[in-house]
Amino acid sequence: MDKEKLEGLIIDYIDGKLSEEELALTERELAANEEAYKLYEQTREVIQVINKSAQFEPSVKLKKDFDELLKEEIKQQKPAGKTIFFSPVLFRAAAAIALVLSGVAIGFWINKNQQREGEIAALKQQMEEMKMTMLSKLDNQQSASQRIIAVAQVMEMEKPDDEIVKALIKTMNEDSNTNVRLAAMDALSKFHQEPLVRRELINALGKQKDPMVQIALIQLLVQMKEKGVVNDLKKIVDDAGSMKAVKDEAYSGLLKLS
């Protein structure tokens, strides 16, 4: 077999581009020719480096470009009138190409990661600014409507941090406006599965004196099936100072939780 043709077949053999006839011919040559098999192993090793570098997604053309460069290098390494089947210089050149392409791939990956980290940092900054604005609106010095708007913004969050949760808890327990306290309790109910929120909702029942908030809180705790408030409900039922509507709701809650 013509050796120049075989050199090209080896590359196509590694790529799986041979016909059945060419595949059988190449495999016979590799089995019978030690130098051919040595070149096959070294070429395969270099192409594997290229394939790994492609995982960093710089270009789909990496291996194709390498194949073309390798074929060109093979031609340049052959003196006139003589065929050199294997050349260490050729392998070093191919390895250098692979390293350069890998470096490009890694550089692309690093730049992409840095860009993503920058976007994440900017998003965190925006979230922090939004949180500070929200917390400032929850201050009692703001109007009740502004405080309710701030609470509504919390409800849009997937999972607020502890600082926001604690601000909501304080608003639910201490705000001067009933509607704001109800809004804060409603916002907290969205996150009732969080341990901190659940604990504070339970504790709030013993602190609330506003009948509207008491009734809403009892209904919420019953929906949560929170049996930890049974004693607090009994206290409300037995308290002569409790409004009838609150007592009735507490008694109904006792029946549902028992």
C-alpha cells in the first residue's frame, strides 16, 4: 500500500470516516506494520487532547483544523523521493498544536466564568439595594401604604433572608396599623415551612391583642395544623377579656386540632 495514502487513512480511521473496505485494509496494515501502529497510537493521543479541549466549548472546528494541519505537516516532513513514515518532529508539532488549541479553549472558559461571576455579583448588589429599600419602607415613620407595598414586595421573593423575615415578624407584632400587621402575617404565611417563620407565628398568638389579627392568625395556624398552639387557644377561650368572635375562632381551632 502507498504509505502516503496510509498516513491519511490513519487519521480518517481515528475519526471513524472510513468505508468498510478501507477500514478492513487499514486494520490489516496496522496489525502487520509496527511503525504504522506506532503512528496510529501517537496520532490518537493527540486527537484525544483536542477532544478534551473541545469540552471547554471554544470551537466545533478544533479537531477538523488539527486534522488539516497534521496532514500538511506530514507532507512537509517528507523529503523528495523518500517517504518518512514516522517522525518525532511531526509528533511534537502536532502536540504543540493541541496545547495551543487547549489553551484557547481554557482561556475561553475562564473568560466566560469571569463574565458569569460579574453578572452574579451585579445581581447580588441589586438584591441588596432592593432589600435595604424594602426595610426602610417597613419603618413606622413611613406611611401605612408604603409599609404595605414593602410587605407586598417580600411576597414576590422566592426565599427572603433572615433579616427580611425578622423585619416582617417585628412588623406583624409591633406595627401601629392593623392592615400592615395583617399584610405582614400574610407574607410570613407564604414561608411558614421555614423553622424560624413557623416558630414566630406560634409565638405571635400569645402576643397579639388586636382581635382581627388574632382571628387571622388562629385561622392560619389551624391551616398549618400546628398543634403547638393548643394551650394558647385554651387560654383565649378561658380569658374573660377575649372578644366573643376571637373566643369562637379559638374554640373552633381547638376542635379542628384535637
